[in-house]
Amino acid sequence: MDYDASLAVRAPAGDSEHGRFDFAALLQGYMLPLDAQSLAGAARRLVAACPSLPQPGGGHTLARWQFLAGLAAHDLSLVKIYEAHADALAIHAELAAPRMPRDSAACGTAPEIWGVWAARSPRNELRFTSSRSGHVLLSGVKPWCSGAAFVTHALVTCVDSDDRDWLAALPIGQPGVTVTARGWEAVGMAATQSVEIDVQNAHATLVGPGGAYLRRPGFWHGGAGMAACWYGAAAALAVRLREAARRRDDPHLNAHLGAADVALSAARALLREAAHAIDAAPEADAMALALRVRAAVESAVEVTLHACTRGLGAGPLCRNRWFARMAADLPVFVRQSHAEHDLAALAKHASTNEDWSL
């Protein structure tokens, strides 16, 4: 295994047990980066060891993000799966919705692993025509379903006969849910197998009132938390750059390390500020805050990737399995950002509300 866990960015000691989690010990025996076959087992082991994280806005948001950043420093496919699981539990808690009863036949003794699949199918969105006490039958196609081959349940967006938006809890291992091989050709994040699923008259339970998924404050808390994953991966790559600079006194290498340091330090400061702001006002509209922190971290990722590939050259990209996969995975993961669309949305807020005084 060419991945050196001692060089990874560990989650800093926070105000809860999650800041001190030993990912290296948990992942012992796995070769990093994880492939599609090993990702399922690693995800089950992680969820069993740490079933949930502190609720966003509950006073320990930074500890939640530190955990995610520390996990991302080891493997991006694993944090993609675990972040969705933790987000699903946070959504259930925020909407005061009970989780579905455990299906022992489907899950056996393995832990439940939840996904959150909110992308719309351009041709056949999940739809239901009637609801009995919140129980519905879903039919349609859901794209971008990360971990579909092994997650046990998912929160999925869907629409009713009047095209109103809803959120539903869908057990995956039931008749009527088919995991396809369509829709995922990426080299980066290949292990997640974020394919399409076909759904035909599958049983699901509505979660919260109509439109609640997007209206709740936690929607933007989760969006900001995703940036912690991006940050953790970029910081782990920068550690390799720093180690090279310690071994070799090269002015160009040092300049690249300096650029990464500036970008990551600024992103880290904004992540910490955002976490404290969310905890101080958990019911406030956090859209602008989330868009700003995501854009700042995305910029830091771009600077860090540029610095690492220019400063380190082809060697780690071609000869170090972990580095090469991280460098391929991270640009795909970051494209969960909506780029200029998000910047334009942020500009509308900044044009009337933002005070930039120091």
C-alpha cells in the first residue's frame, strides 16, 4: 500500500469524540484508495463504528465538519457515502420524522446505510399519484445514486400528481427497485458507482411536508458541510507538497507550497467562521453563508491541485496510487458545486446585504 496514513490530515481534536476519530485504525486492512468492491465493506465498518455525527446547528457543527474533513483526507469515495448517511439522519431529525423500521431480511446484521438522492431525472422523475397516511408507491428513474449497489435506504426527492416536491424514504432492497449500470462513466469517484436506479411501484414513506427538503435551514448547513469534505482532501494533498518541500529546498516548489498555504488557510478560517455562525443562529437563512464557503473552498481546491501537480510533477500522479486517485477524484467531487450559477446567486445577496468592513 503506497498510501502513508501518517501524512494524512487527521481531524483536529474538537469538542466531541468525533474530532479524535482514528481513521487509520478503522481502515486497517484496506488498501487505499478504496475500489468499488472494498468501499461497501469499509462503509459498513465506518457506520457501525460511528453511526451518526453531531446535528448541524446543534453546537458542534465544527466537530462534525472536522470528522468529514479527516475522513476525506483518507478516501473521497468513502466520505461521499458517509456524508450522505450522516446527512440523511440529520434530515430525519430536523423534520422530526421517524426512520423507517429496520428490514432484517434486507439488512441482516449489517448496519443501515442511508443515501440522499436529490438529483432529478430529466426524462422520468420519481412520482406518486396518491398517499395513504404518508405511504406511497414510487415509480420513475433516479440518477446520480451514489452507493446504490450497497446502501440499504435512501431519502429521495419525488413529485406528486400536481408536480409538487416531496421527500420520501425508500428501502432499496425491495421488489420494484432496480440498480442499473447506467449513467456513471467517470474515472474520478469511480468507486461510488453513482448510477441510475429504476423504480416501479416501490413502497416508500413521505418525510416531512411538501417542499420541506429545500425550505429547511439544514439544507444549506449540509451544503456548507460538503465543502469540509473538499477541504480535507485538498489539505491531504498539500501535506504531500509540504513533505517534498522539507526534503528539497527548491524556490519554485516553495512558492507552490506558499500558494497552497494561503488558499487553504483562508478556506479553513471561513469554514470555522461558518460553523460558529450556524451554531449561533441555527434557524437563520444560511444560503449566502453556504454559497460563500463552498466557493472559497472550491477556489482553494483549484489552487492546491495546481500547486501540487506543478510542484511535484508527474511522479506521484503516475507512481503513487493514492495521490493519483485523489487528484482524479477531487475535481469530480467538487463539481457538486454549481460554479458560476452559485456565484451569481451569491451576488444577488452581496449587492444589497453584505458589509465587507473589517
